[in-house]
Amino acid sequence: MAYVDEVIELVVKKNPGEIEFHQAVKEVLESLRPIVDAHEEVYRREALLERLVEPERQIKFRVPWIDDKGQVQVNTGYRVQFNSAIGPYKGGLRFRRSVYIGIIKFLGFEQIFKNSLTGLPIGGGKGGSDFDPKGKSDREIMSFCKSFMTELCKHIGADVDVPAGDIGVGGREIGYLFGQYKNIKGAFEGCLTGKGLEFGGSLVRTEATGYGLLYLLDEMLRHNGHEISGKTVTVSGSGNVAIYAIEKAHQLGAKVVTVSDSNGWVYDPDGIDVAALKEIKEQKRQRLTEYKKYRPNSEYHEDGTVWSIPCHIALPCATQNELHLADAQALVDNGCIAVAEGANMPTTLDATKYLQQHGILFAPGKAANAGGVATSALEMSQNSERLSWSFEKVDRRLQRIMAGIFQKMADAAERYGVPGDYVAGANIAGFEKVANAMLAQGI
Ligand code: NDP
């Protein structure tokens, strides 16, 4: 049996029920076949793939907190420190009811290659909890965050592991988490990124994932003889990534016509009103049903998906496995030319294959949404030098990093005989650096 297949089988057997983790491992290892075949003897002797799919450390902990009625609640916290071959563990925290170890491991595994692609010295990790922030008061969120950090602070630090936000964790949560770390450790250090600008945060971090997605998309389109300006774009999600992807798409001359949340989706034929979206989501923390009050011409739907709306470019920015085969078929039938993943693993494996087979330019999340973690690494640099860079400086660096990521994935795809396959290109380019570092550091 091929080495790759043996390791996929091992992962399924050793991690029963963790279907998202299986999916992420399959997606990466399948596309590493050309490079694994070329180095099979060394990789097998060094058990390189077996080591790659086994986290260096998994931490699971109890998070008790008190709700507004005085009732004690208990959630489960996780931190998976997956791979530190090229730098301290780095990756976000996700607070959502559906969180379990399989989701954290899939995200942590993807993070290894994403972080490597940025060219910056950061390893892969991820964490979170099955806590659901929706409908909770500020005091309840604070109570939960303080309890979560009371345990997590034993395992992280500026040179050890530096978490950030993800679904359900934004500036408010990072503030509470940082405050608790500082209180317990008695040290003001860059133990988290995505911090407020008043206490060590970086300009552009809030916008970085969405802006970075558009910078990479722009590179991919131009490389293939297209341009963003004048294109119609569909976006899913209405959180941090979606909002700033839409903002940058509009700045670059495209028109975004959809957004969604877990209850429904909006079609606005005149183009999404970003100011209204920010007010609803960032300030009032409301649902998308409110959008029609700002834009009477728009439609709100509870059934179906945004992918039924004809577009040139689709940007899934909500969550994993949200773009299925039927959606991919609809996109192709409606004349879509490009898909770039703002979310992590939003496209199912069969949908990805279908899109690629039908000539759609496809930028995988680990490349396309790497702008967030890249800017987090720039926040770490600023914290280390105790300086703050200007918006323009960080934005320029972000643009350079995203252009570099496109170049790396396009080059790797060429070198390994699959030109234009950016899924394989991103995986191979991300893997090469980590594999070489692991081999150099020995057992
Ligand atoms: P947010 O919590 O800010 O927003 C998430 C958005 O997705 C919300 O609109 C949410 O709707 C929607 N959503 C979540 N789950 C589902 C679901 N099951 N079905 C439909 N809609 C859903 O998160 P982010 O914008 O930060 O993250 C979005 C994606 O981007 C995630 O995959 C994340 O891992 C990825 N990512 C984020 C980065 C960052 O810097 N923030 C960096 C790289 C990747 P609702 O309000 O109903 O929950």
C-alpha cells in the first residue's frame, strides 16, 4: 500500500469519529503524493507522516463559570499544540456549541501548512470550547473567558503558543482573555494576538483575513488573465472574515450581493451595504433579518444557499463544509470563474474536485485566508520590539505576504507537475518547509 494511504488509514483508525480531522488529513496527504513519492525512503524511515498527523500535545480542560442567574455552568476547553517545527504554536480559539476535539484537530492540522506558507516563523495550533457566546450577556462572556484562561495560561506564552480569535472569539473575548493572563502571570506580554489597539494590538489585524483573501484572489485572477473590477461576488457568512472581504472587494471595484448567517441569507442586488452590516453585526450583535430595514430592496431567505445566486466569484467565509457538490454544480452552471476560501475547509472534497475539474480557479483556505495569521505574526513582531507600525506599513506587508503565498503555491504546483492545481501547490509548499525543519531537528 502507498505510504500516504497507510497513514490515512492509520489516522482514521486512531482517531475514531473525528470526521473533520480525517477529511483535513485526506485532503492534505492526497495532494502530497508527488513529493512523498519522490522522498518515500527517507520519509518512511523517519516516520515523517506519522509524526505530522500526531499532535505534539493535546490539552483538554474543565471551564466552570457562573451565569447571570447565579447558576454554575460547565464547558470543555481545548488547546491542540500540533507542530512547533518552525516556530511557537499559533492558531485561533473557536467558541461554538459544535466544538469537539475533531474540529480543533482539523483546524490545528490545517494551521501547520497555512502558517508555513506565510513564510513567517510560526508553528501550528488551535483551541476553543463548546461554549456558545450567542445570547450571552457581556458579564457571562467575561466570566467564561476568565475561567477559560485560568487553565489555558499554564500552557501558552509569547515564545510558546500564541492563540488568537476564530468563530465566536473577537476583540471583546481577546480583551477578557488577555486581562486574565496578565493578572495571573503578572506579565504584560504578547501571549495573544487580535488585542485591542490600546494594549498591544496591531492595526489591520481586524481587517486582515478578509483583506488578505482579496489580495490573494486578485493575484490569482491577474495571473490567469482576469481582473476583479466589475465582477459580481457571492459571500457566505457575515462575521469578521466576511465583512472585511466585502469591504475590500468593493474597494477593488467588485460588487458583493450576498451574506449569510446560521439562520438565513441575504441577497442585495444593489450590492451589500457594508456600513449597515457592520452596525448590525459588530455593534448591535443582531441577526441578518435586520438588514432589510436598512435596504428595503434586499431579500432575506431561510431556505437554500447563497450559491444559487449567479456570480463570477464565490467566497465562502462562514464555516467548514458549507459548499457542497450541488452548490459547486450551481456555481459552474451559472458561469462562476473563481472560488477562494475565506473560511477553513468550507468546500467539501467532492465539491472541490468538481470545481477544479470544471476549470474554476480554486484558492484553498490555507492560502487564501492566511492573511489573518500572517498579521497576527506581525503583531507578535511589534510586541517584541515594543513598537506599533502604521496601518499603511502593516497593509503593505500583508499585500506582499499574500502575493508571496500565491507565488509559492503556483510554483510548487508547477514543480510537481500539476500546474494550476492550487490545492496541491499550497499543501506541497506549506509541507516542504515543515518537513525539512522536522528532519533537521531529529527525533
Ligand atoms: P465569526 O464568528 O466572526 O463569523 C462567523 C460567521 O459564519 C457568522 O456569520 C456565523 O453566523 C457564520 N456561521 C458559523 N457557523 C455557521 C454554520 N454552521 N452555518 C452557517 N453560518 C455559520 O468568525 P470568523 O469570520 O472569524 O470566521 C469565519 C471562518 O473563517 C471560520 O472558518 C474561521 O475558522 C475562518 N478564519 C478566520 C480567521 C480570522 O482571522 N477570524 C482567520 C482564518 C480563518 P452566526 O452569527 O449565525 O453564528
